Amino acid sequence: MGFMALQPWWRGASTTVRLPCPDRTWGYYKFSIRACSDRKSLKKSTREARQSKNPIKNSNKSSSRSEVNQVPSPRFDEVSDNSDVDTVDISASNKESVDDVAPRDKVLQACTVTSGLISALGLIIRQVSHFASTEGLPIPDSSMDVTFGFEIWHLEMIGGMVIFITSCRLLLLKSWPDFAESSNAANRQVLSSLEPLDYLVVSVLPGVSEEILFRGALLPLFGTNWIGIVAVGAIFGFLHLGSNRKFSFAIWATFVGIVYGYATVLSSSLFVPMASHALNNLAGGILWRYTSKLELSE
């Protein structure tokens, strides 16, 4: 019987087939068939053979490819550098703004202590002037010229002053950049750390205490006329410099002090400027809080 001897076709070897010969008992025909090997395996083997023959050239190609892969993108680096600079600037500005903000407990403590001292000084001056006047000294009696009396029509004056001063504040914030910057810096330092109910404390205490001193004690001593009104208003405005407040804010405080002095002379009551001052402080604080939230949301 004939037989067939096969070798693996994927190695590209010859396959020998032996068949019985028709006219010879032990003879046979021999023919060769070339198997078709896989093209990918042939390409792979050829490439490996070439790489083994030229190791230097292949190493140069691989090194050049690695160098190309390691070349950084200038645009990406430039963008990343710019973003790093922007991040540093933003963090620095945020740090400065955080450093300028006073803690809540310190703000409330300073407001309470300062307002108490100012009120005590104003009441002392009023009592001293009253004692000097009763003793016959040529000193006006502050407690008699400006009282703590209240009448119903005072409410109309208070409401009109609050509307007038708040409208003037809004107009200046939009038309006077230096005043807007000074006002925002002062409000941010004092009001940023406060709770909503704290606004009542920092509005009422300074409003009451400052009016006791300036319009309740100093104004009668300087005279209840335009000279005294302007002089006390100028002192009031000058003392509002500092704490990130510029000269523009002092001008604004002088104007407000003159308005309060005029209302005091008209009403002969300390209640009118005290209530107007406290309500204007509260309106200014609420206005700043609302506008600052709008800026952050944008």
C-alpha cells in the first residue's frame, strides 16, 4: 500500500505524496506540492531577518522614534504655563482678600467696645456742658439744645432722609469709581464674616453712638447754625478715614454728617439723626451684600 508523508504547511515545507505505481508492484510516483503559507507570518519572518542583518540601522530608527515621541508640544506647554500663572494670580488675590476680612467675633467686639466708648464720651460732654451752663459759664447746654424727644412727624423726616441718602449712595457707587472701590473695600473687611442678624448690631450701635457724640454733644457746642453744622460734619467725615477708606469716602461721610446736622437743628431732637443713621447703615450693608452675591454668581 502507498502512504502519505505530510509536514506542517505553515512552515513553508514541501509535502511528499507517494502513491502505488500501476505497472510496478513496489514502485511509486513522487511529486511535490508547495504549500501556501500565511502572508503575515512570511512578512514577519522577513522583517525579523532584515532586523538581524542591520542592527545599527534599526537601533537608530527606534531611537529617532523615541525622540519624536518625547518632543513636547509647545502649545500645550504654553497653555499650561499660562494656566499656572493664572492660578497663582487667582490664589494670591484670594489670599489677599481673605487676609483683609476681619473675623466675626473681632468685628462684633470692636463695634461694641467702640460704640460704648463713643456714647460714654458724648454723654459726658453733654453732662459737663450742662453743669458748666448752670454754673453761669458761657458754654451752651448741649442737653437742653438737642434733646431725646420724639414726635410723630419725625418719622416723615427719618423716612425722607433714608431715601435721600440711599439714593445718593447708589448714584455715587455707579458714577464715582474711587468711592465705589473705597466703599466696597471697607464693607468687605467688616461685613464679609458677619451673619445676617449681625448687620443690626453693626448698624444700630455705631449710628446711635456717633450721633450722641457729634450731633448730641459737639453740634450744640459749635453752634446750631450752618457754621456748626458744616464744622461738625467735616470732623465726622475726617474721622472716617482709614480701614481701607480713601479721601473720597471721607467726602461722602462729610456730606452725610451735614445732612444729619441739618435734620438735628430742624427737629431739635437727637432721635431723628440716630434713627436715620442706623437705618442708612443697615440699607448700605444689605445693598452691599446683595450686589456682592450678584457679582459672585456672574
